[in-house]
Amino acid sequence: MHLSNRSTRFRLTSITGAFMALVLSLSLWAPAVQAETAPAAVNEKGKVTALTTESATAFLDTFFDSAEAKAQYVGASVVVVKDGKVVAEKGYGYSDLESKTPVDPKNTTFRIASVSKTFTSAAVMQLVEQGKVDLKADFQTYVKGLDFDNPFDKPVTVENLLTHTTGFEIRDPQQEDIHDDFDKSVSMEEYAKLHMPPVVREPGSAYMYDNFSFLLLGMIVENVSGEPFESYMQQHIFKPLGMDNSSFLLNGKFKNQLATAYDAGHNPLDLYTLSPTPMPQGGMLSTAEDIGNFMIAFLNDGVKDNERIWKESTVKSMEQYRSSIHPLLPNTTYGFEAAFQLPGAGSSSKIITKAGDLIGFSSYLFLIPEQNTGVFLTYNQTGALRNFFYPAFIQTFFPQYAEPVKFKEYTPQSADELQRFAGLYADLRLSTIVSSLKDGGKEPGQLSISDAFIGPRNLIQVEDHLFKDELTDQFTAFKENADGTIYMKEPYLNPFGYEKKGQKPQGFRDVQANSPYAEAIYGLQSLGYYTNDANEAFQPKNAVTRAEFIEDVLKMSGLKASKTTPPADTDWATHPAAGYIQLGYESGMIAGADEKQFKPDQVITRQEAMVMIWRTLQLQYPNELFEDVKLAGQTDAWAVPAIQMMVKLGIHGPEVKVLEDGSVDFLARKPLIRQEEAAIMYKLFTQPTDKIVAELMAKQSKAEASPEDEKPAEDASAAPATVNPE
């Protein structure tokens, strides 16, 4: 589920998110949560279009002129290179919509976000080939003075940093790392010391997209070379490549040439800057032309205009995938990651890519070394444009990489053998991304998977540990470690990392296995949100206070307490949950006429709790979709839209009943108790709300409602901060 924030969201995720982690989105410099890649309408089967200036230009013009594409960008810049030359280089739309300034692929700069990691890696690899950095060495050989815990007998190596296999606890940038104070400067070292994570998994054992590791790589470049990071990049990467419009610092001409950022509604976003300064993991600014120069040199074995930037062996090493959960699903190289899956084909190990997203910007770089071909696309609207561009390009010019895999005859495992994969899986990086795996019945070789985005579908086993999604023909794979840990990699929610199977829930002494709330309580226990001790009491009938609810929902969203000190005259200023209450106000979950009185220790009613969640969800899910829900019992007027939404989306426990006349009694004014809270939280993790809403919208009449049929929406913001109009 995606709960949106009222204000501009500082984030890198591109399509949708999970639960409240993306309300304020601490996963700012993220790989995109991917939309399903749609097959493009291309040539007749068996025909291949040669990649030439004429064919590339025709393809680009047709693609960017389509209604589907235009909805995904305000301005876009693209370059295609092949055999050492630029085949096509074009701008589409506007770098600034208000002034109608067109995109210039030579001069319009874009924030290329995580594509920056490719260039940071390229700098590290220069130092490796010079013998100044050893990939197998502990990274602390080159970065001193960082205190962190590593309980394993393996060090975190430079190679681990490059391949996102550090085992670090997640450390994504914070809200305050995107700001408008252009005079503020935070050094890489200062930032690293402040945010250094512990090692929580054995280094090398799992793949988790890791922004912090590339900050450390930037520090290695600076420490080993003896040059400031930005200076090194300018002198040893950008200048030799002729990348005159590239920088890691937003100043001077780069500020003037930067495209305006836009949200999904094509509304302009304020200019912002980043901390630390510079940011090796996501702060690079560049143009399509400059990235074209890089691709030409890289595909030419490291040579540009007879000047060698990298050794041929270095380039080859950067093209090689270093880990995979299955050969069809590689993870990363030194500086690149696997391409989007194509139906039935997986992610080709012959293609290396890098995606990047920052607020108002998305980019995608992909190289096919054996075809001597590279493509770079960037646009000033965070979104899914690249998810449609990439398969369309591949199927048009290189359909051999989209050919479905022909598997050898395979005897699938029995339902009993596959039972070990059943359970809840949480993404290593975005813990609110949860998948539920169940057995597929008595049929061998089948599992059932469900999540909050797509809903349930079957997985059909095609090889050991490899399954094909019956819905989309894409692959999901599993990895079993010697210690019994099971990881999964799936193609939709976050293909740039693994999900880990939760621990076996031990239950609680006061929650029976046949309780209608057991699935929710045990599920959250499996995911680590409750103590996993059967001797503990859960106290399922205890009432939940307002402070407990806001703290629980935000903690389970992966969010940390606000660092802002609450005003001294508020009634929560000294409360143990003050940081979360403050965050509730900042995120818009708590609102009302009285901003001083929250009454944190007062028992929260069910309708109050639902309004808190609704305040965020209503910005994504229109209230009119839920107005046909007929409510029974007593619900205050200000809570009606919230309760209607929760009923339609199924965000509630089994205590909610549908009466004979079709109305629903939500028990809105009753106190919320712990087992009911658990059911709500569990549904936020697992209920396929995006799918439900899509189906509702498909059924909705396209005709505009006449003015006399319209009615004003209830204004829940008129309620006091406590959400209870007493």
C-alpha cells in the first residue's frame, strides 16, 4: 500500500510504495519499485530492425509522441550510441514548462540520481587498476575512523561495497538530506560518522541495494587519490571524456542549466540541494550528450579519442555480473545492475544497466557490450517511462534478448517439499514491502504469492528454486543459505534486492492458534514487529492509546521519530512517544483545530485511528470511489469518508460485520484494542489495495457527475487534533 504525504515528497522511488515507509520516504536514493514492463508492439515475428540513425530516430519520435509516453514526462533527453558513434541524440518536451524551454540534449542538465553510482564505481576501478585499491581488502584499509559493529568473522570489502553485498543495516538518506540551504555543506566524512550502520548480515551473503556503500566508495576515491572527490571526477573522468556539462556540485552553470523537476501531475517542484556535499551515491548532474561520451568510451574498451580512460581488463571486469540468485536473474556488476525482466526471458546477463531516481527526475542507462550499443534516457518527472522504453527498444532492435527461455524437462517438487518456502517475506531494504507465500494446493511445483500491490497469483516451478509468475511470465527465485535463511528475488516490488523469509512465529500464551486474529498477530511476529516468545503475553483485549497507535503505525512503516523538538506548550512535549507524535503532525496524519492538545494517553477510538490513516490515503485514493458503502451503527460525520474507504479496501479485522441489508457496522466509536490494531497493520502490509482501487476505477462511469448530483466532502480537518470533536 502507498500512503502519500500532503507535501512534496523527497524520494527516489518511482511508481508506488509500501505502507507508510513511503509517506515520508526515508528510502530517498532508491532504485525504483518497478512497474510491470509492458511488451511493445514491434515488428513482425522474426524480423529485426537494424539500429541506424534513421531507424533510431523514427523509433524515438514514435515512442515519445505516444499518449502513454507523454503522460510520463514533461521533458526527456535521450542518446543512443553504436560502434563508437552517436546514432541518435534528441530532446523531447520541455526543460521548463512555464517558459516553454525545450530540452537540449547537449546542454540541459538532469539529476541522474543513482546513475551516479556507475561513475563513482568507474573512479574506484581506475584506482584498482593502478594498484592503489584492492577489491578484496577490508574497506577500512582506505577509510579510517568509522566505528561500527561487525559480529561476523568476515570484513566488509571494497568489492562488497561495489556489489551491494555489505550486510549493512539499511542507511538511506533522511528528509533533512534534501533541502534548500544552498550554502550548507556537509562533508562525506562528517556524514558517514554520523550515520555509519552496523553489519547485520554476513558480508557477501545477500543482495540489498545499498546507498551508503557508495558514499564510502566516494570517500575511498578521495582518501586514496588525495584529491577532493569532485576534483577527482572532473580531472580523471569528466574532462578526459569531454563531459563538460557534468558535475557532482549544483552551482554556477549547472544550476542554470538544470531542468525543472515535476511531479506526476506535471506541477513544478522547488529547487533543492543534497547532503552530503558532494554525494557520490546520487548527486551527479549531467546531459544526454555527456553520458553518450561515457558510453562510447566504455564500449570502446575504455578509450575515447585515442586517450585511454580505463584498461580494457577494467572495462571487462565491470561488465561481469558478480552475484546472482539464478543465472536468469543476475544482481550486480562493479557499477551496474541487472536489466528489467522481459516476459519469459528474465534479465539477460549480456546487458548491464543502471537506474536512478530523485525527486522529479528518473534515468536509465543500459549497455549491450556484445552489440557495441548503449542507450541513456533521462527525464524531469519521477516515473515509469523507462519501464516501457526499455522493452520497446529491445524488442524492436535486439529481440533475441527478449526470446523466452526454453527450459529442459523438469520434474517439479511436491507440495510438501515446497512448503519450506511458505511464509512472509520482507524486503531487506524496505521492510514494509511484504510478500506472502503459500503452498499452491496439492499440485506439485506450485506456490501462491500475494502482496499489497498486485494481489494473489500462482508461481509455477520451472527449475530448482526458480518459478514463473503465471500472471506475467516473469521469474521469481529463491536462495537457501546454510544457516537456513531463505531469500527471494521477485520482479515487481523491488527487483534490486532480496526479500528475507520471516522467522517462525512462536505465538503468545494468550493468543490461541484458532483465534480469528492469529494470522495477523503471528504474521507481525514473524516479521519481527512483536517479541517472538511463546511465554510472553500479547494482551489482545487491551485498549490502545493515541500515542501507542501513532507510534506503532509509524514504527511499522519503517520511520524514525521526528528530530524536531515539540513546542513546550503541547501536551505531548515530554511524552515518551513525543517524536512519533510530532512526526504524525508533520506528516499530516494528525490534524485539527487544536494543535496543542493531543491527549496522548487517552484510549483511541476505531474511527480516530482510521481517520489518521485515511488522511494520507485519500490523496492517492479518491473518496468518491467509496461513497456507496452503507454504514450501520454510529459513526461521526467527520469519520464517514475514512470508514467507507477502510471498509471497501478491507483494512480492518474480523470484528467488522456486513449486515443483512448490506450495510457495514465498523464499531466506529468503540475503543481500538490490540488484536484489532494488529489486524489493521497486517492488512496494510498485505491487502492488495492498489489492485482493488484499479478495479473500482475501471467500473466507475466515465461521465462527469452533474453539479446537482455532487455533494461536498466531509472535512475531517475540522475536527480537533485529537480527531474527536468533543
